[in-house]
Amino acid sequence: MKMTTLKTLWRSLNGDAAYERYLQHWQSHHSDEPTAPLSRKAFFAAETQRKWNGIKRCC
């Protein structure tokens, strides 16, 4: 396996590529809005809040 493929796989598995996906989405859907995209730090803080707040159970 090539090193770039391994790096891409690792980044997708550990969530590091999520910020780049967010920026691509923001650029294509929200770039005409007056607000700027979240910083990397703010993005990961918001994602952590989204994942861990609220009820998290199956039943």
C-alpha cells in the first residue's frame, strides 16, 4: 500500500479529515454568507459537543 493511501486512510479513520470536508462543504454551500467558516479548534469543539450532548442510549 502506498504511503499516501495509508495517510488518507488514517486521517479518515481518526477524524482528522473531517475539518477539510467541512471546509469543502462550507465553500460550496455557504460561501456567499457574511460569516466565515469555523476555525479548526472551534470546529472540533462543536463536533465534541454535538457527539456527547443529549441522550445517548439505544432504548
